[in-house]
Amino acid sequence: MGVALRMLAFMVCVMPSTQPGQTSIATWYGCRAGALSLSFDDNSWDRPLEASILEEYGFRGTFGVVVGKMPSGYVEKIQSLFLAGHEIASHSWSHIDLTNASETVIHTEVVESKAAIEALTGAPCVTYIYAYGYWRNGVRDAVTDHYICARGAWQWQADNPLGAPVNSATGGDIYNLTINPFPEASGEPWADEVFLECLHDYVDHVLASNAWGIEMLHNLGQTNTTTTIREDVLRRHFEELAAMSDRALWVAPIGTVAKYYLERHQTQVEQAVTKPNFTVLRLTVGLDPNIYDVPLTLQTDVPIEWNGGTIAVEQDGMPLQYEMQIQPTSARLVYDVSPVSSYILVYYEPLVGHPE
Ligand SMILES: [Zn+2]
């Protein structure tokens, strides 16, 4: 290599580049390590209380409603939960065992229950919760045709891959989403510490495997069982989740996390143009925007020199909020975009020195 060429190579290496690098979609919203959904099955009268406890900690839950068994006055409760940001999922029409059910019965349980919920909320009902966790034969087919995801009652087991929560490495079965395990020892009811430790271990596993966990809850009660939980125990659990939810854990309803998960898989981010000081990204989303409305978190690597200049991030000309994460030798812009096909501009204007 000639001296001149070597000099050029040297200069290319040491000259600070102002060109942005790769952009990717974060595995979970807000670049969090894992996601957790809190779901409540059946038609408990305590729903407004449970919803208010969730809201105290900044959470929104999924309430699985048995449409054909709502007592009078329940419709108004469900509507107010929906307006507060909670998800209303279908937990079937009548909660019957569908083992040998006809197609007509399955249609009522799965399809008509969805239509009834949509009439109550005026929004798409995207999540189905199988009664008794039963999902085989025609039930699952009907659910797949009409919902974006479904939760069963299969408990997570560390040594059984079928029970694994959806995770970033291996994916998972979005039409038979699994739930938290319950303590094995000594049977119900469980001592507070035993129950809390079991939930804690599950959330630990979710975070360690970049996964999406789902807790199956039913009602508040005087003891801890598969269908009841003491209010003080629920609060202690939520306190722990809230402490993790700022950076590590994304707590959101089942349908919200499912939308994000599917959007992430159905969205392509290409660099249309990349030059010093800016990049234009083309976002191509292959999903119905009437259903898929959860913002996607993008992360764009940028040179450390960008820290200190003026930065703008725009989606189709509209300015977006961003956060800059600084590492010792690199920086990353993190921002949320609407999941619609569009152009994203990431732009940097160097600081202009003061005139001497
Ligand atoms: Zn149930």
C-alpha cells in the first residue's frame, strides 16, 4: 500500500463520522427487556376496585368477560373500564366446555361474543381467553379467524418448551398464550410469601429471556388460590412490578402487547437515504391500521458527536419526541413511531461555534 493510500485509510479511520448507523425495532415497547400482561377472568363484581388498584400503579389490565352471563348493571362497569384504558377480552359467551361442541355452538361462543363486546366498546375486540383453557379442534380455528391472539391456561414450566412464554429468540404460540405458574407445594390456599415468590420468579424468568409473560388472575378474596388473591398481596406484587416497569418491564394488556409483537414482525425498516448528518428511513407496515395502533419503538445508532447538536426526528414531516442514550463511544436515539407505512427523517445539525 502506497504512503498516500495509507494516509487516506488512516484519515478515514480517525475522521469522526457524522453518518447515522443502523435502525432497528425494539423487541418490546420502550426498549424494555420484557413484557407482562395482567389478566382477570370471568365476571367479578369487584372489577372497578381491581381496575382502580391497577391504575394506582400505572397499569392497565385485560378483563376477560363472559358475555352471555353479565348481570344487569355489568355493561356500564365494563364500558367504564374500557374508557379508562383497560382491555375488554372475550372469555366466551357462556363459559361452557366445548369438548364436543358443534360448529354452531363454537360460533356463538367465539364469534358472537366478540361482536357483542365490540357493540359495547365501539372498538375491535382482539383477544380471546379460552374457557377452562380449552382450545383444541374447531375452537382454535374459529379464534384464529377472528382474533389476533388468545390466552389459554397452560402454566409456564421451565423444562417444557410448550409452556414457554412468547420470547424474542424463539417466538411462541400467540393463539395459546401461556400463564404464570402457581406454587406446587402444600396445595391451596398459599401463604402470602409462597405465592409472591412464585410470581416473582416468573417475572424474573420473563425478563431474563426477553419474553412476554401473562398472569391469570380472577378475583380479590380472603385467600390466595388460582381464582382468588388477597388485596394486600396483589398490592405487594404490583409494587414490585411498578419498581421494574420504568426501564425493564413493560406492563400492558394482552391485546396491546400482541399488537406490538405482530407489528414488529410485519414491519420493515429500510434506509432509503443515509448521508452525513441525516438518514431517511422507509417504514413498511403490512397490517390494518384500524386494529394495529400501538406505537413501535425504533432505535437508531448515531455517532457520539451528535450529542450536543440539534437533532430532529420526523415521521412524514411531523416532529417526534426522542431520547438519546449515551454509551462511552456511541449514542442511540430512541423514539416511538406510528405503525403506518411512512418515511422517517433523522437529522442532525452540528453546533455552530461562536464567532470570534
Ligand atoms: Zn373462566
